[in-house]
Amino acid sequence: MNLSTDYHDIQEGGRIILLYSGGTDSSLILHELIKRFPNQLIHTVSLDAPFLHKIKYESELKTRRTFIKYLLEQKYPIRHQEISIRHNLIPEMEHYYDDIRVFNVEPGGCPQAVYWLSTLLIYLKSGDHLYYGLLGIDDNTWCVPYYIEGMKYFLATLGREDISLHVPLLYKSKDYVIQKLFEYGIYEHTWHCETPYEENVPCLECKPCMDHLKALAGMAEFHEDMEIQKKARVLVDEAKSIIAKRSAEQKERLDQILRK
């Protein structure tokens, strides 16, 4: 099991597999991969699980299907696959659904990263290159050494050798990611919110939203490229409008309650 913070050399061979959520980071990596390896098949894999935020998943699903369709129309050799895990109770058990004794995912740690990487291992072949969109500012960065060690043992159990895990954005900033998405004209094909209230509308409160908005605000104010500065300013203004609208709606609801 090898860890790399760069893209692999085309001479190395092996399949290219990307853990693709539809988020900004994995979308940028996908675009970089098709640029670097335009004639090589790229496997994109997305995973669904019961513990994922439902509206977030639906927003990401819509985003990645739109982007995959766009890339296929450009004749890029991509094969996309969705893998899902479901919690189902037999009819005789349905009245126990809210019982705390029902087996469920426990909170804490990095369940999403563990689920993604451990699930995908059984699909890998020796010599594969697995790409993962991880930034240094992400909450689960601290987990990397632990699941690298875990992956080594699981891959040994499966008899897989020379697997490489690539995290090319590990030392990049959110500003860098957004700038590249602007330059490639694919920003609108990405998603970034963890806890949206409604489909395709970011909450503007979760950590990914705050990191994203801070990066946009800095670019809108200080970026040397006026075109990028303009695009960032438009998105910041849109976010401000969403926040103002929500504040007005919350005030109206409060007024209604007080009038009763």
C-alpha cells in the first residue's frame, strides 16, 4: 500500500479509480485525470449509506450525474458506478424501527472515510491507482495514518499488491480548488454542503460551507485575476441573498408565533 500526494506516471500502468462524490475536490481530480490520461479508462465510484445526510446525497447525486453526462458527451472514456448499503427491517420488525437497540452506525470518528475506503478495497486489483479528494483542512485528515495502516492489512488479506492511494489535493487550499474549477469552467458541476435544508441549496452554516464561503470572499476581494474575482463576488452575493431571505422568513415565523 503506497500513499502519494501526486498523480501517477502513465508509464506505471494499472487502473485509475476515483472515489467520486460530486464535491468540489473529487470533481477537480476527475477533470485533472481526464486531462492527464485522455485515452485511459477512468473508473468513478460513488457510495451511498444510511448515515449520509439524505438531502446532501440527493444534491451530490444530481450534480455528479450531470457532470458525468457532460464528460461522456465530450467522448471521455469514463465508467461510473454507484454502490449502496441499505438498512432494511423485515415487516415483523418495523414497529421496532425507532428502538435504540436496533443495530445502527455509531457517531464519532470518521465513519464516511472508513466506509468509502474499506468498501472499495474488495473491488481493487493489484497495481490499481485509487484517487481520493482530501484537503488538509478537511475534518478527517487526522484519520489518514490510521486508515492507511488498516488498508495495508485488509489488502494483504485480499492478496492485493502494489495498490497506490493518491491524495493530490492534500497540501492544496480551498482557494486553489475553486480557482481551478473556475478556470476549467466546471464549478457549476460541483457541490460542497454537508447539511443542506433543501436540494441544491447550501445551508451556509456547516464547516464545508464556511470554508467554501471564506475562500470565495477572499478571492472576491483580493484575487489578481479580475475575471475570477468577478465570479467569486457573484457567488458571495448569492450566498448573502440566501442568508437574508432566511433571516426574513425566520423573523416572519417568530412574529406569527408571538401574535398567537
